[in-house]
Amino acid sequence: MAASTKELSEQTIAVVKSTAPVLEQNGELLTRHFYQRMFRENPEVKAFFNPAHQAGGTQQRALAGAICAFAANVDNLEVLGAAVEGIAQKHAGLRILPEHYPIVGSNLLASIREVLGEAATPEIIDAWAEAYGFLADILIGREREIYHTQEASPHGWSGFKPFRVTDKVRESSVITSFYLKPVDGGKVPPHKPGQYLTVRVPEQAAGTTMRNYSISSAPRGDCLRISVKKEPQGTVSGYLHALDPGAEIEVGPPCGDFFLDPTEHHERPLVLLSAGVGITPMLAILEVALEAHPERKVILIHGALNGKTHAFGSWVSGLARTHQNLTVHFRYSEPDAEDIRSGICHSRGFIDAELIESLVPAKDCDYYFCGPKPFMGGIYRHLLEWGIPASQVHFEFFGPREALSTAS
Ligand SMILES: Cc1cc2nc3c(=O)[nH]c(=O)nc-3n(C[C@H](O)[C@H](O)[C@H](O)COP(=O)(O)OP(=O)(O)OC[C@H]3O[C@@H](n4cnc5c(N)ncnc54)[C@H](O)[C@@H]3O)c2cc1C
Ligand code: HEM
């Protein structure tokens, strides 16, 4: 975790720890109240937030979870290091700045006061104000570093930059790829395979709205590719799918803490597990892994509904034909007759522990996974049961992070 300039007082630690259970009990109520309050009092920050994440309660759960984890570990903040990195990366993608922190802080404290009522004594509010400031400093510090790195990297930028859609390729009945090049004609910085971009597009109610999209190709120098599933009534996916080549969109620099570091742990096999559009970060990881370590065993297991919705099937199959070290398995939940006849569907059903066990040479592998929440929850449970150390388990959520124990 990034170092903070100040220390929390013992008094504050004691009060925060003692109020943690009350906040945990009221966590979602509190964060729901908080968002409503903040959007009413400070509508200027509304455009940062995804309304679908609010409506589904996932963002409330993510923030409540972060606050509770912070309160429970306030005397041992080292354990929060990974969580802080994920939040800072998410904030940096959206270009959250230090001046936004007092807005969140004042609304959060007011909500604690309003939700807890008389139980929120001045002593408790003061302690939480200090604790919030402490956590805010840690996040602001890490976000400052990320912005600095983005600007300093070759061809890097910070904030949003105009990009042109130079090509649009249909990958399946629901997924389309967009090739993006800077409008200024410059190059793009090398991203870490697995990272995402933030796309900002016009939106009626809030003026603009932003979404993350994983970069679905290895670093190429001159262009970035995203592959987007068209969601029913989806604001940004619908907007992107309607664009023609030549259109401009605003793009933030690559961010995210889910990536493959090709210099690490390459002695162990690499297992990539995805379902649906969750294949996108795996494509970049796969390309880089095969290039960096031709001898490393790589197993990619992907689940799709059927051949029509399955994107990148023939590209991945082509890689398997030219790379002896790559094993690929496609499992469809509802294959049609053509999927079976052509052999693209290797098995029928959902990805489960039995399938993974049958394909990995031994369980001691590095695992990367991404897909719908029930899929992720199931995989996570299997890996826990197999005793795979946390350092070998990596996953990406296509929405606010949630506890995977509840996702299944
Ligand atoms: C790190 C990360 C990487 C990602 N990578 C990819 C990727 O590579 N490819 C990809 O396709 N997606 C990816 N996503 C998901 C992506 O960011 C978007 O969430 C997705 O495209 C849907 O956005 P949208 O604007 O089209 O839909 P939204 O408008 O956000 O709506 C999503 C769904 O919620 C419903 N909805 C919207 N508003 C409400 C409301 N108020 N009440 C109830 N329901 C509502 C909509 O009908 C729709 O079905 C990624 C997400 C993250 C966090
Ligand atoms: C100490 C202060 C803060 C904490 C603990 C915190 C915590 C979090 C957490 C846990 C997430 C979810 C991360 C993920 O799912 O990957 C998140 C996302 C987010 N945060 Fe913060 N945050 C803080 C401050 C702020 C501030 C100051 C802003 C600015 C307005 C902000 C805006 C956002 C936005 C826009 C998202 C994404 C929401 C979405 O997907 O709709 N946060 N934050």
C-alpha cells in the first residue's frame, strides 16, 4: 500500500474498529443513502458513475465492502494493499482528482450521521472523518503516481484523448471489435496485457458517460483494439455499435491491476478461463504469453452459448495449430447441429472443476479468469478448494468488484 504522510491516532483506530460492525450491518443502506445524497447535493460528480451499477446495487456493495474492509483492518492496513490498487486503477481510468475527495467525504459523513442517527456521536463522526482523510490520502497518493506514469510513458497521456475508430470488425452475432488510433496521428503506449481502457461518450442526462473496455490485443504501438458486446438497451455498447469507421471517441489511458507480467512465474503452466465477452482480456494475455515464452504450457478454456455468439473462435484455434504449447477447449451451453458438425464445440455444458482438472497437467498453475459472475464464483470456489495460493489467482470483473464468495 502507498505510504501515507500521517498516522491514525490510537483513539481513532479504537472508535473505527468498534463501529465497524454497526457500519457493516448498515453498509448497503448507508451507501445507497450516500449516493442519493451526493447526486442531489453535488450533481457535478454524477457523470463519473454508471447508472446501471447503481440500479443493480453492485456499486453500493463495492463501496460498502471497501469501507467495512477498511474499518476491520484499520490497525493492519497492509492487508488492504491489493484492494487499494484496484480502486486507484479504477479511479485513475475515470480521471478522479484530489478535489473530488472532499465531495465524497462530506456526503459520506453526512450519510453516516443521517443513517445512524443518535448512535453517530460527535466522537464517532470525528474518528470517521479522520479515517476517511487517511484513506483518501492513500488513494490520492497512488492515483497521482498512476497519472504521472501514464504521462511519462512513451506516447502516453493522461485524461481523455480523441481517438478515431479506424476499423470495425464483427466478431460474432453480439461482439464487434473497434480499432482505435489517436486522432493526432501519434502512437499509443504499450499496455500490460489484461488492462482496460475507459471510453467516454456523449450522454443525454449527464452530458457524458464512461465505460471500461479490456484491450483485446497485445501492444501494437499504433492502435488499440476493444471488442464490445452489444447489451440490450446498453448506453455505451449501443453507441459504439452504431458508430461507423472514421468516427471519434474519447479514450483514457490503459489502466487496471489485472494483467499478465510475462517476466514472472513462467515456469508454471498458465490457465486462462473465460466465458462470453470475458474472452477479451484473455486474448491480449494469450498473445503476449505465447510470444514471451514459447515453451510455457498455456491452456485456454472458453465457454459460449453457441457458435453464433462465440467470438475469436477461429483466431484462437489458429494459434493452437501453430503453437504446440497451447491447448484450447471451447465448451458451449447450447450448441447447434453445425457447431457439433464443424468440431468448433469441444464439449457441451458449463465450465466446471471436472473439465479444468481434465485439461490442466497439475493443479499448480497460474489462473486468470473473467466472465459472468456465476461463472467467476464457481471457478473461484474450485481454486480455493484446490488450495491454489491467492498469488496464483487473478480475475477481472466487468463491473464493480464483488466478493466472489457471494457471486456464485
Ligand atoms: C474492467 C472492465 C472491463 C470491461 N471490458 C469489457 C469488454 O472488453 N467488452 C465488453 O463488451 N464489455 C466490457 N466491460 C463492460 C462495459 O464496461 C459495460 O459495462 C458494458 O458495455 C455495458 O455498458 P452499456 O453502457 O452498454 O450498458 P449500460 O447502459 O451500462 O446498461 C447495462 C445493462 O443494464 C441495464 N440498465 C441500464 N440502466 C439501468 C437502470 N437505470 N436500471 C436498470 N437497468 C439498467 C441495461 O438495459 C443493460 O442491459 C468491462 C467492464 C469493466 C469494469
Ligand atoms: C476514500 C475514498 C473512496 C473509496 C474508499 C472508494 C471506493 C471505491 C470502490 C471500492 C470502488 C469499486 C472499484 C471496483 O469495482 O473496481 C470505487 C469505484 C468508483 N469510485 Fe470510488 N472511492 C473513494 C473515493 C471516490 C471519489 C472521491 C470519487 C469521485 C467522485 C469516486 C468515484 C468512483 C467511481 C466513479 C467509481 C466507479 C463507479 C461505477 O462503476 O459506476 N470514488 N470506489
